[in-house]
Amino acid sequence: PYEPRGCQRGISFSWYLYSPIRVKYPYARGILIDLWREARKKYSDPVAAWAVLVSDQEKRKAFQQARGKGGFRRVSWDEALEMIAASVVYTTKKYGPDRVAGFSPIPAMSQISYAAGSRFLSLLGGVPMSFYDWYCDLPPASPEIWGEQTDVHESADWYNSRFIAVMGSNLNMTRTPDTHFISEVRHAGAKLTVFSPDFSQVAKYADYWIPVHAGQDAAFWMAVNHVILKEFFVDRQVPYFIDYLKRYTDMPFLVEIEGDRPGKYLRANQISEYADSEDGGWKLLVWDASFDRPRLPKGSIGFRWSKEDPGKWNLEMKDAASGEELSPELTFIDRNDKILELEFDDFQAGTTVRRGVPVRFLKTANGRKTVVTVFDLVITQFGVSRGLAGTYPQDYSEEANYTPAWQEKLTGIHRDTLIRFAREWAINAEKTNGRNLIIIGAGANHWYHNNLIYRSAIVALMLTGSVGVNGGGLAHYVGQEKLVNHASWGAIAFANDWKMAPRQQNTPSFHYVHSDQWRYEKGYSSYDKLPHSELNSGQDDSPDHTIDHQVRAVKRGWLPFFPQFNRSPLDLVREAEQNGETNDSQIIKYIVDQLAKGKLKFSVEDPDAPENWPRVWFIWRGNAIGTSAKGHEYFMRHYLGTHSNAIAPEIAKDNVHEVVYREDAPTGKMDLIVDLNFRMDTSALYSDLVLPAATWYEKDDLNTTDLHSFINPMQAVVPPAWESRSDWEIFKAVAKKVSEFAQVHLPEPVRDIVMLPLQHDTPDEISQPEVIDWWKGEGEAIPGKTMPKFRVVERDYVNLYQRMVSLGPGIEQNGVSAHGLTIPAADEYNALKLQQPRRFDKQHKAGRRNGNGGSHASEVYPSLEEAQQVANAILRLDPASNGELAYRAFKAEEHK
């Protein structure tokens, strides 16, 4: 059912191959190549020549201002590679490797091509930048609700649905090979509703075309939820819906009342019965109707990382201690200790309303607590009356929040249409046990309030028991984000096989800070209304600024940021060693002490200081300076140092508190921009060097998608045209030249300290039960607890190329990892070594073969020299493509 995967638009690809704007040869900015050749005449050492060139501010400014103004000249591959390697080695030596960054999108589209650059950067100590969040393709509602990034249906599951709603996704245009499932499921009796302001192509399939006003989908779904709650939970109760909410959602979990407002979830360690439970602060409670008291079911996040009592990370309504079956109360409406009037936010009016909520009292170590179920809070917030005190709308025609009449003026959709849709949606789910499906995409996800649009629709799925059901749930499709074989690919792409710690950077933070967009705005309360709290107010209750949150997030370990510090991480380790700190833990302690004492600063605290600028930027497989450059004019001014159309005034000066504001904003932070491309697109036009990259039809690669479960090997149809090379071959060449220059400038292995954020799918998830700002004296600076983690790794720049093309021993020793699981793979690694062996001849600074100098001298490793060998390694070492490793992965999962 998945073939053919191509579509008519694929016929046009020959235009890319033979286009008049195809990048056929390496090109360099004319003024830059003249300055470079002039410097090379004076200096035989390319690194010294680059150092002199970029240290001359007039010359540096001259070639920066030429960016985007044409003037390219054809150069040889040797000259281009020499300049690139010289800039990388110079930057690494002077500032640190974390001043070298690279951007490439959507690895699932061509996994080996992406891994080419990310592997090089990770071995170097550079910064691979994210893409999914930068493109606004990542739906933040998914991790907000489920704690996972995006797990969605393959397209064949559309056929199992019986009610489909399409929002912000034009399937005929963006999912052309899969649209037949929509027409087929229509013949099978499914109902299709399309929400779209215009009569889109997919709307022609629809039973209902609902032309909701652009960006107002959330209002529609909030009113749908109001109707569902009233008619299917109050007027009558649907057994399937009730059971589903109790078993698979947080609706029965208990929330503390703080004052007259809902507070936090009630935690297990607050109850004497579970006071000694491991990680009890991360385990949540329900009210068991059978025993009329709080009980602890299995499955909340505190069980995921349990060491003392593993195997209980399944959401089962059984007492975690005794194993007894639980009967959780969804609501206290029929059995309660009191009806309390609580305060609820009216987000539209910016005020509050008071409404009655049924509560229970219980004794804890900290005294009596008042608790309420999540469901009772949700139904009250939606304004569904159950005869309790407070301000509630009387019927659907009242224009109060979330009623059908209320949404009418926002969406332009008549209330009768909404009521009919809501009823049919719920009735279908009742009859089919949740086969309701929402297909959603960029048209919804690219709004500022996209998470609210998504979450309002997800609630309608949860209320009708539709998530986790074949033919039901949320299907988010934007881009091609599903890299199926992540366990093995990640090890190769980020050099985990050589035990590196990759400096993975979330691109929105990187660009927001480094392109100085923060300088052009005040605190965000100047354009958005938020409830007042300590977390969104700055000093002296002044409006807080996004840059302030960014700085705090980095210090707390919530977000990465590179460069890390206002000094080279290589120099910092040398300094620690000179002070007698020899092992990794001593070096980390030294760095933490320097941070705690204020002697060392995070670069994000002073991003416009020259020592904190990113210096070299690689772009491949994407248009980072064109379609990807949100805030394009600020890229032009502050990254490139060329002409810009920026007209906004800088207004952040008196509105920032955690960051140094420098009066004169820097222009032209980037010393060198290198673009690998087959088109002369915007990024190419603004880069300093453009390297001719092979197109998809000219290289070997792997491709996966979330729309089916297969891995597509892609083989070269024709050889690379003109002087183009595949991404893997280009980064191999760069790595080889860097290793050559390192023999003079970085001849011995050096240690690097890498700052890592607290990470998803690791025990870091439960490391901060409360927020402690160590730099304010609120607590101790503890890596991995109150601040980022740190790892010391060895960089061997002379052998960077050898490592690039050899699969390191880390997989043999540590296996492959994904989603918090480690899967042993030593036997498969050794089989791969026999299948595609490569001798690793370790070099020292004199360039001679070193047969006895180090554990990796003259070792044999699996070869990664050719793209096909990389593909073989990925397929052999991943549980998605190797049945034996899949079995081991499931065995490892059993222990959770």
C-alpha cells in the first residue's frame, strides 16, 4: 500500500541535476580569495595566514561586507579545503572548538549526509544545531502532554479510523503518496472533516468543510470539549470514556489546593504509607474508591528510573506496594468532604472567576491537605455546571468562555455546526471505542499559540478515549522527522562510538542570542499577558525579558548553550591540570568552583563579547540564511556584517537583568561561512565558500519517514556531476585536512570539558523536584542536579580523520542506546569488523606511524570510509533493522 512513493513533482528533479544555477565547482568570495592568496604568499603555514587575515579588522570587514553581493570566483577543491581547515584549526586553538557550529535539517531525509557534518563536528568538539524546533515543525504540545517529542501514525492507520479531522495539513500537496488512504477510508464509511480557512485540495474529500478563521482552531475545540463534558460526562456517562480516563490519563490524579487556587500534584512521599518510596517526590496518587483513601498506582515517572524496585513503569491501576487492584475516583462530585469555591483564571478577560469544586481532606506529615481530582478541575475550568456554586454559563447560547456561542465570534462558525460536530465526534468514539483521528500540520503548528491549538484538540481525543487506539489519536505531520533507526545512527552521527559528548544546540536559543534579536525587544509582557509570578517577573517587579529566562535556563541545566564559557574549554582543562587536577572528577570540580565563585562566566551572560562569538558556520542540506532565517535582517547585520534592512530600534537596554548589555552591538560575528549546496540559494549567496554537493540522485544514503515503517536505502542513480561530491566525501576531506594541520598546531591529544543540559530519557528528568538558583546562594552548585552536567573527553585532532572513517570501540563496549535503553551489540560490532575491516594507524605529531603509542595504534575497526559502509553499519547495529537487537531491546524494556 506504500508504493509508489514518488509523485508527479519528482519528475522535475532533473532540473536540479542540470539546472543553470547548479553549483558545479567550489566557489569563493572574490575579495576573500584575493586576501587569502595575499596572506598565503607571506605565510607558508595556512593557519598562520588565516590568523593574520581575520585579525586585521579592516580586511575582515571588507570580505564580510561583500557577503550577498556576488563576486564569486571558481577555486580548486584543494584551495577551498585549505582555507576551511585553516579557519577550523585556528578557531579551535585560539577560542575553542565550541566556536565552530553547523546547521543541517531533517536527518531522516538523508541520514548519512546529515551524519557527515554532525560526526565531523562532534569529533572536533563543535556544535551541531537542531532543526525541528527552529523550523517550528516540533509541536511543543506533544512533550507538554506526553513527555515525548512526536510519535505518530503511519499512514496506513488512517484506514482504521472512522472519524477524521484535518487541521493545518493539505494532504494532497504534502503527503501525496499517502492520500489514497483518505479516499479509501471514505469508501469504507469514515467521516472526514477539514478545518481550513480556504477551500484546500484536501477539502474536496470532506463531508464537512469548516472554514474556521485562521488561527482560531483552539476556540473551536475548546467549545467542542465543553459540549463533550456536558453531554457525555454530566448529562450521561459513557462507560468507555470513564474507564479510559481512569486508566490512561491524569484525570483521576490528585492535586493539592493552595489557598483558594489549585496547586501541585499530591506526591507519594507526603503520605505516611508511601513516605519511604524511592523517588516518592515523582510518584503521583489517586483516591481509591474501594478503600476510600489515597493510593499509589504504578507508572508515573518516578517508577521509570527506579533502582530498588524496577519493573513498574507501566500505567496500571494497581497499588505499587501491594499489587492490589485500584478503583480510582474520577470525580468527588458524589462523595466529598466539602464543596470549596476556588479561583480560576479567565484568560480572555484577564480576570478570575470563583466556582465550587468537590474536595477531600487527608492527613500528611505536613498537616491536613485539601485535594481535588484533575478531572474536577478540568470540567470546572471549562465552565460545565454540575449544580455547584459559582459563575457558570446557563446554556450553550450564553457567550461565556468555551460555550458554542462564545467560539462563534472568534471562529466564524455557527454554534449549531459546532454542536453537531461535537456530538458526532463523541458518538463515533463511543460506538467504535475511540477511532477518532486528528491529522494536523504546519498550518496549525506555525502559529505563536500553536501549543494551545494542539492541546485543545488533544483534550477532545482524550475525553473520547482516542489516543493509543488504532485509527485514533493525534497525527502530526510536518517535515520528515521520524528517524527510525536512531540507536545506531545517533552513535555514528554524534561520534558516540568514540565516546564523545556531542555539543547539541537548540537552534532557536542559538540564533535568538547570537543574532542579537533580544536587543530589539522589551520584556515579553509588553506583547503578551501572563499571570504574575516570581518566574515571569524580573527584578523589582519589572517586565521580564526572554534573554533573562535563557540565561537562567542555561545555568539551571535546562537548555544547552554554546560557546559554553567566556574562555576556551581546552584552556580551562589545561589550567585545571596545571593546578594539580588530574582526573575527570577533579577537573569538573575545578570548573564548577570557578563558576560558583564568579571567576568563570557562561558565554550566554555576555553574548556580544568577542570571545563569546561563534566564528565558523557550516551549512549543508538546508537554506539556513534564507527560508530558515527567522529575523533575517538581524542575521545580515550581526552574523554576516553585511547590508541589512533592519530598521527596528534597540530597546532592551533597561529591560534585561541577567545579561550584559553592550552599548555597541557587534556586526559580523562570523569569520567564515561554508555552504555545501547544489543550488545557488540564499545561503550560498551569502556564504564565503560554496562547495558543490551531490544531489539525492547522485549519492548513497538512507531515508525513513513517520508515514511507514520501512527504511529506504537510496543508491546513486548517476555519479556526481561536474566537481560535486557527496556530503560524506566533503566532510571526510575537511577532516583529513584538519588532521594534517593539527600535526603542527594541535599535535597531542587534549582534554575538553563539555557542558551538557539535563536530558530527556535519562534520570535527569527527575533531578530537580524544586528550582534552586545556585548563583544566588539558594543552594549548592551540583552538576546534574542544580546546574548542567559536565564531561571530560579527549580530542585527538591529529587522528580526527582516522576516527571519522572508523567505527570506534564505544559500541562494542557500551552497545547502542535509545529512549533510555542500552542494547548490547558487541557481537554485531565484531561481525561488522569482519565484513568491512579498516586498519586505524594512529599518527603522532611527526606524522610517522606509531605502532606502539596508544591503545588504538594499528587497530582494526569497522570501516566507514564509504557511504555504503556507513549504511551497513547503521542497519546492522539498530534494533529497527536487526531482529536480534530488537529482541534485546524488548528484554531491556521489560526491566523498566
